[in-house]
Amino acid sequence: MIDQITPLSDDVQKVVDDPARRDVLAALEVMDSEPDPDFDRLTRIAARLFGTEFAQVTLIDVDRQWFRSCFGVDGLAETPTEVSFCAHTIAAIDRDHLIVLDMAQDERFKHNPFVVGWPNVRFYAGAPVTVRGQRIGTLCVLGTRPRESVDPDLIAQLIDMAEVASTLFSLKDEARVRARTAAALIKEEWRHALTLEAGKVGSWVWDVRTGEVSCNDTFRRMYELPEVGSIHVEQILDAHDARDRPLVEEAIAASFADGLDYNAEARVGKNGRWLTMRGRVYQRDAEGQPLIMMGASLDISESKQSAEQTRLLLRELNHRVKNTLAMIQSVARQTIKKNPDPKQFIEAFSGRLRTISDAHVLLADRDWSGVQLYEVLSSQLGADFLREPDRAEVNGEDVTLPADHALGLGLILHELTTNAHRYGAWSGSNGVVAIYWEVLNAPVRGLSMHWRETGGPQVEAPSEAGLGVRLIERSLAKVLDSEVKLRFEPQGVAADIWIPLPLYEG
């Protein structure tokens, strides 16, 4: 009997195969999903209105017709597209419904296995379900007895119910996207939840329309601003030394007009401390006027106190800050698109910057000559990580790391430890993290470090790499011949890190 099926006509097949229609269907991510009572209510109502045994909400893919809801039949999830009545409904682009009074008398369907065999369908009425301008499926009713006519009011109600189904698909997809976005932001928030205070980085977001500046406590202390209450941009400008304020205003105006990064150095009038400031306009209105500007400020007073050393250190510091902010701005750019409110952005944007600034402080204290590995570990595990380890098994001799190595490794360890606390071995009461390493001298001298989590929740690899995974894999990009292998093993996250080291330390 299958051999006698009338194949889909070219016109119908063309609509079924249309890439734009298939893209919309795929983007909904609803095929093979769990039953939905909202669609089940629609099919029940439709069957009662028409007095039919069956009613369906269908989604039509290239090879199969899947039932979002199927009233009257248990266990039938899908059928081949080639036997689909509804494929003809979506292909009738000049009509908003399809009525077949007697399937057995219609050349398109009289050999269909669902007409000549179970469930012996004779009557069909369907209306297309349309999402984003594409007919992705139908709402239809099917009966086992032919009919001579159909009340036009019933047809109108079927069309209205199909439009309700269309709206349901759109709203549920929007809710799914919002939920996924919210989940992604929550994941980012645990990476940024800690404040910037310990890093001596003043962070600020300026709402240019209102003049209000959202900032952290470090920024307030830098400018000797009130500890509580709102801050207006004029308060910040007034806090600068009168000799430097014109330079600050010129730099801001250039950033507004030309799209350049805001970059300035100035003294605070009350305490005479030197600050270096970098920022960028992140939102503009339709006419190109700035809406949101954000950035960071660093206290460089001690650097200014020694002339020659200051010039060398500032050159290195500006280079480091520029590279660091470039990475931060990449994360910020993605975050602010999803969360443009300045106050919410400040609350979400934190942890990673603290790690970076902690590393900057260590390196600056040593004139960027290098940092001990134990110091990097201490910044993440606590100062007593060797004497009183908290479910961390650490084994390895101390070694001096160059600046880029220390910064990159610090970021990696931050991501790993934060993830372990939130989702991994340290999220429960029994998990343990083993961190061990050795310095190898052949074929080249390098640090081989390993991170192993056990005893925590079972781990599954994420479907797509998030910002944390990408940061782990790319943090040592500036260190040539380095390598990071991150694995999501069932018993826990594992990471293998290789960093080449100079032939001498110090």
C-alpha cells in the first residue's frame, strides 16, 4: 500500500523544503520536546467544536511531521512527511485553511495509508500555524466520516485557534530565550560577583543622559566622594585638580565626538594623588549621541614619585592595562548588550577584574619582574593553603613565574576555583581538588600543572563553550608554546596546563 502513496507534488515539496521555513522551525527548538498542556487544550477544544475523533498541532520538517499535540491517539508522535495531510495545508499559500470533505474521493489522499487503513480518516480541516512569517505546521481536525459541508463559522474558529497556536509558539520561544539569557547571565554573575575593592581598580558607569555615575567604593575613595548616595559627573570633574580638569574634559569630548577610547591622567585636587583613567562609550542613540560610558581608574601616585622608574613603569603599566581592559571590554560588551542598566551592570561585573587587579598589584610590587607560583595559588586558595588546606591537595615546589605567565595562570585558577565552588567539587561537602605540578627540563624547561576534581556532582560537558571556558583556554595566549587542556569528565573537571619557563628564575 505504501507503494501506491501519491507523492507530494513539486509545489508542496518546494514549500516543505524551503530553507527559510526550516530555519524558523529549527530555531524554535521544539521538535521532540515534552508534552505541553497549552497545546493539548487547543486540540481538545478543536475536536469538540468539529465533533471529530482526532485533532492535532503539527510541525512539518523535511522528513517527518511531528505532533506538538495529538488528541485522540496515544503513542503516535510523528509520521513521514510524504503521508502528511498538513504539508498540503501549509503549501496552499493563497489560502488560510484546507478542507477535504472526503479523503477517499480526493486524488491527493485516496491512497494514503491513514485513509485506506487505520484510522480510516475521511474528513480533514486544517489551518496553518505561522511563526515569523513562515508556515511551520498546522492546527487540524480529522474525522472517520465524510461530510457534505462545513459551517463557515467553524472554519473561522479553526483559523483563529491556529493563530492562537502561532502566538503560543512565539511567546514560548521568547520565554525560552529569556530564560536561557537569564541563566547565562547568572553564570557570569558568579564570576563577577566579588567587588573590585581589593584590586585598587575604580570602576564606573556613566549615564550621560542623567549625569549619574554608578561606581564602586574604590572609585569613591580615589576622589574622596561621599561613601553613600548617588554621584553626579560634576562631582567627579570638580574633584580634579584645577590644572588637570581641562585635559580630562578634552579627553571626554574627543571620545564622545570621534569614538576614541577615553584616556587621561590627572591629579585629585584634595589629596594630590595621580590617577590614570580609561573608558569607552558603549551605547549611543539613533543620532550617534553617547548614552552610556564606562571605564576604570587606577591610582598611579607612587609611580609618579620617581621620574625614570616612573616612565618605565608607566609604559609597562599602560601596556598591561590596555591589554587587560581589551579583554574586560570584550566581556563587558557581551554583558551590556543583555543587561544595559548601569547599576545592574556594576553588580554583575566583578570577580574576574579582581583577579586581574590582584595579579597587577603583585607584579607592580616587584616591578613586573615576576611572581612566585605560591603567591598566585594563595590569591585563589587563601594564605594558609599549604598549612591548613581546605579540601585542596597541593603538591609541588615553588617557582618564579614571569609576568604574563602569572597573570594568565591566575585567571585560569580563578575560573577553576570559582566553578568548583559554584558547580564542582567544592559545591558540596565531600569534594576534593588536587593541584600538583612539576618543573620539567626536557625537551624545554616548563611548568606542567594538573587540576583534578573528585567527589563532587557528576559533570557533563556544556553544549557550547561559555565565557569562562574560553577564558581558561585563552588566558595564556600571550605566552608562546603554552597549552591548556580542559576536560569535563564525569567524576569532575580536569585541566592540564603547560607553561614554558625561562632557563633562569628571577
